Amino acid sequence: MLDNLVDLNIGDWVLKARVPEGDGPHPVILMVHGWTGDERSMWVFAPRLTRTALLVAMRAPYVSKHPEIGGYSWVAERVDGWSSLDDFAPALEAFSGLIAALPDHLAGDFSRFGLMGFSQGAAFSFAYSLQNRARVERLAALAGFMPAGVGDLSASRPLDGLPVYIAHGTQDETVPIARAREAAELAAAAGAQVATCETDTGHKIGAQCARELAEFFK
């Protein structure tokens, strides 16, 4: 299920993509890894995703500084607590530049795309969507959280009409389930159309949620 994978380097970005058969532009799903991950981390979800979509996974721009695991991060310095919109700001700017460059390298429709983020990558995906609602077609936040400090979103409704799928394990000790439930409430207040899935798992996605994820992106 992981045939047609290509490796790309665009500026400082390192990416891996699954290219559908046929001519483009193809619908696009961008896959955003979590803290200590890289461009290879999200492919465990790829067999669940529609074969007609161009899948693109990119390596985050910062080294994670984890002393044992290594990997990469969407914030330059990991803070105690939960990363904020300000923490993500430099990576968000770089990410926007990458999206602008991608049509020169891959036959996808990058005017609107799906976002799927895991853990810190889910928070980063929320941060991008809050600032770029018109570009995001749907958002899946897996084992993640809403960035800290977003405030009251009910007045501006920055996610108005956005389909959002939040999947989480009730036994998650890395990102407690309370963070996912808070994210669902905040996303709904921001105008999103929120669906949730909880399974009795740790910091990963259970089988039922994985099946629902496939339907969400079908």
C-alpha cells in the first residue's frame, strides 16, 4: 500500500510523498508528524487514506533535542506545558512558504487540502487552520491538543464550517484525554463541525478511530 513513494528536498525541507496514478492535480492530504518524529512517521496511517489523494509528509524544521529519541519538532524550544500559537509562529511561516512551493514539484491541488496531524503535529495543524481556514478542507487531529492561549474563539469563528475529526486514547499519558476534549470544545466554539472518537488506548489511535479516519478523508 506504500508504493509510488517519492523523496523530495525543497529548500531546507525534507519530504516524502505518495503519488496517485493518473494525471493531476490530485486532491492533497498533508500529514504532520509529532514531536521527535520525521517525514517517515505518519505513513502508518497511509493505508487507511484514499488512493486518489496525493499524500505529503514533511520533516519539521527544528531538531527535537530529545536526548534519546532525537527526531524533529515544530517549535524551536519545547516549553513546559503546551505549545502556543506564538511558539508555532516561525514554523507556520516556513510551512506557508513550503505550500507555495509544492505545486512546482507535485501535481496536487494545493489551493485547498486536508491536514492530518499527530500529537504536536495536531496542535500545529490547528494553529495553521486557525490562521488559514480558506486553505484547509478538513482537519484530523490525532492524539493532539489545541495550542495554548487561543482565547475565546466564539466571536471570530476562525474555523467556521471546517470538518474536524479528533481521535484520542483515554489512557494517553503523553497528551491526556482532557486536552482532546478541550480541543473539541474550542474547535466547536470556533465554528468547526467536530466529530470525535475515543478508544481505550494510550498515545496512539485505536482501530475504531482509524476506521473512522478513513471515512473522514474518503
